[in-house]
Amino acid sequence: MPRIRKLIAMAFALIPLAFVFTASAARAEKRLALVVGNSGYQVGALATPANDAGLVAQTLQAAGFDVVGARDLDQDSLRRAFRDFLDKATAAGADTVAFIYVSGYGVQLEGENYFVPVDAKIARDADVAAEAIRLSDYIRPLAALKLKTSIVVLDAARANPFAKSGPPLAGGLALVEPEPGVLIAFNAAPGTVAPEGQGPYGPYAQALAEMMREGGLPLAGVFDRARLRVNDVTKGAEVAWYASKVETPLVFFERASDAPPPAVSSEQVAAMRARPMRDLGAQDAYVAALERDTLQGYLDFLAAYPDDPMAARVHAIVAARREAITWRRTRVVDTPPAYWSYLRRYPDGPHAADAHRRLAFLAAAFEPPPSFAAIAYDLPPPPPEEIVYIRRPVLVFDDPVFAFAPPPPAPVIFLAPPPPEFVVLAPPPPPVGIFVLPMPVYRPVPVWVRPPAYVAPPPNNVIYNNVHNTVVVNNVTNTVTITNPSGQTRTMTPAAAMAPAAQPVAASPQSGAASAPATASPQAAPVAPAVSVGPALPPSVAKKAATLQAQPPQGAAVQPGAPLPGTKGQPLLGPTGTAAVPTVPSAAVAPSNPSAAPSQMPAGKAIAPASPSAAAPRFRNQM
């Protein structure tokens, strides 16, 4: 009898522990991503978006995201892919980080941003709503899910060939204000466009991938440093932008406690950021203004250094930002007096045609009455020296008409040099499967950098399982070659079933449960088998790919580098803008998807990551 009572007491004592483990597992952070790169436009192919999407997708996989991705999607496939992702995010629950990245052509119309499918035919402004995807139709439902964090990156501000007849479209993308819990980022500031990249990857995608791999860097820091890197690489031609209402701390990777000290301490960086613009030298002040990326920060620079060679460049940045904020305020009010107020300030502004379109919709005259209640904007009207910039049909900061002096390089206190593996990135081999993203060779993160311990490991992810190893997937021979930091190399089939032992998932720092710190060394990085090989296609896209593969046009199989749907007979472009020749075995592989793949890959298990770093929350709304 005493033994029975003792057993019962032990059982009751274990009940709280069971609840603790259940709660920890339930609070594990899930990470989901949708990545799309549209290169093969019918109006003319772009060189880098598909490659950019592949690079970003691979980086997200390493950071613990369950990534679905595709390239060269038409309108129907794009809509279905977005709906698939919203359904997946809904099912994932509140402890989820969602990341959407799209690269290709973007356009704005009447204050809304649109992503253009590869089959779009946009001859005039009236075609935009019917032919392109209005992004707010998917961003708003995503924000309504109240996930832990939602990140939407639009690498789509390009000079475009659309709407060449009738009233013009404003250039670039429209400034937007994100919902709570959402960060929205553009490759180029609102109302401006980025020049086409000359390498295998666009400057923005490469900078974003580099900064996401930086261990311990908070979310805002990733996008701040990406802006500085892009500005440095493009010599000021491209100024990236983001606005954030994310308050939850987030890092893509953690930095281990035994990591080498950074070149500049956090105290030094904080002291530099706290100094007034006038107390910095002109070059440091320019970089500081660019890092802050606020209208007031740029105005502070002009007040301190009105005659500096960078002043003209900053005037152009201010002109674009002031006009974008003015238009945003006008569009939110959405009344005839609001549009008359805009036209009074910017009669030839980039959104003048949008203002006329809205006045026509509201059945109001283009010319205002002798008196009306003008909007009280929160900022003064543009000075005369700004008008020359906003009158350009497309504003790009390397416009030879402006002849801006090149910007100074960013000091190390603001931006460290890029890691050696990111100075020059080799182009990925041409993809093989229909809609499949091209995937570069995966270069490992340093051994002191790991995905956070509280992240739920993504299913069957070879990159996540080998964050400290070099991974080369050869789709021609159907093999994966993995090299660990010690130089040991193994080549195996993707279905090799020797995943590392599973480890319990620690709770996120917000849940209050602690996780033990972990360190790594080159000898401690085992070679994990390849159980999954690149982002899966969205389910609806996978079904379409399976149908197209089963019924190839005229009985011909799709070959690597051959024309794919949406390319109008054009092969996929290589890094120089010329047709890619499929002579190199592809590092891209068809996705592991039950509906499209002939067999199901075995499940893989993840290496236990390191403990979370104490990243402080940061609120940014870059206006």
C-alpha cells in the first residue's frame, strides 16, 4: 500500500513537468516563407529576379524557415500561391514568423502597389488592376492573422515598360504604412527605381542575404545595414527603404557566446548614433543620415552641411520622400479637396495623373473652385530646388542629368566589410524543373552563428541541417556533395537517411523558458545527409508543374536552360544578360512535394541550434 501511494505521488509530481514540455513545444517559433522571382516576362526578360529569389530562399532555409518558392508565375499561379501561403500561415498559429519576398516588376497605381505576373499585358493604366496582383489584398489578411511577425519584401522597384499610352504611372512603389506586427521593405525608396544589376544577383537581394546571415543582428539592423551595403555597392544609385511596426524581438541567426568580438562594440555604435548630425564630420553625417533614413535625418544633414558635395544627392532623396509622404496623406484622405491640395503643391508631380484619376472617380472637376479647404499637411511644401527631381518621369539616383558625386564609403563603425564569400557570388546553374527556383551553392555561416534554439526545425531541410557545411546539389547526377569545415567531403543521394539525432526544441525568449547556450567548433559540425533539396513549390504551382511535365508541348521535354512558361520563347538569362547554356550540372533541384515528385523524401532531423541572444526590440517607421 505505501508503494502504491508513493507511485501515485510520483505521477502527480510529473504532471507539471509534462505541462511544461507541452507548453515549450507549443510555443516553439515556426518560420514560414514564400519566395517568388519573376524573370521571364513576355515583354522582355529580366536578368536577376529568379536568381535573387533563389539566394534569399536559401538564406531563409538556413535560418529555419519552411520555404515555398517559385519563378516565372503567371497571374493565376501567383494568386493561388499567395492563397496557399495564407492558408499555411493561418494553420501555423500565432507563434509564427511569416516572410514574403517577391522580385520582378512592380508598379503603383492610385496609392496601391502591384506585383506584375510574367504574362501581364499592361498597355495603359486601366490594365493594371486586371493584369497585376494588388499586394494589399494579401498583406492585409496576413496582418489580420496577428502572427508573431510578418515581413514583406518587395524587390520590385524597377523602371518598367508598361502603360506607355495614356496617363502615366508614377515611378517605383508607393509609400505605405504597415499594420501592427508587420515590416514592409522596398529595394528602392518610394517613388524611386533601382538600376538593373550587372551581376548574377541584384545588389539588394545580395545585401539582404548577407545581413540576414549576421548572427545576433536584430530585424531593424538587417534592413538598416542592407541599405548601407546597397548604397555602397551601387555608388548611391539605389536607396533601399522599409517601414516597421514590429515590436517583437527577432533575429534570423544567433551569435554564440564564444564568438569573436565584433570590430566595433555596441556601445561605440550607440554613442555614434546618439550624436547630433552637426557633431559628425560631413562623410560620417551622410552615412548617419542614410542609416536613419528619415526625412528629418536628411534635413538635419542639409542644415549642417548645405555646401557639401553630398548635399545635392540628399536634396534628391528629400524631394522623393517629401512627395511620397504628401501623396500618402492625400490618398488616405481621398476627397476632392485633398487631391486639389496635392496638385497645388505638385502640379507636375509624379502622382498628378493619379490625382486626376481619383478626381474623375469622385466626379469632381480637375480644376479646384476659387476657395476650398486645403489639407493641412504635416510638412512644408517643396522648396524650388526640389522641383527638378520630382519632375523626372522616373527618379533614379544615378541619373546622368544630375551628375551626383559618388558617396563616401561607410565607416566600419556603421558597416563592416562584407565576408569573403559574399564579395563575389558565383551565379547559380540554370534550374531544371518547371517553376523551380535556381539555387546557388550554399556557403556556410561561421561556426559561431546558428539558427535560434527556439525555432521549430523546418521539415526535411538539407540547408538548415548543414548551416556550417558547404552544400552542392547536382540535379544531373541526383547527388548532394557536403563538405564540413574540416574539409571532409561526402557525396550522397538526396534520400540518404543519416540525419543527426533530434534535439528538443527550446521555448522562445518571449515564453519565459530558458534554453541552454551552445557553442560550435569545426570538429563539432557533422556532415548531415541531404533529406530535402531546396524550396518546395507552392501546392497549387506544384500541381500545375506536374500537369505541364506530364503533357510537354509537342511531346518535347523541358531541358535545363530551355524556354519555360512565360518566357515567350526566350531562354533563362545568365548573369550577363545573355542566354544561359546548360553545360554545367545544375545546383537547382526539383522540390520535394508529394503532388509533384515521384517519391517522398524521408523525414530529416535538425541539429540543435544555439541559445537565443538578447536582441532588444526596436520600432521603426521610416517616413
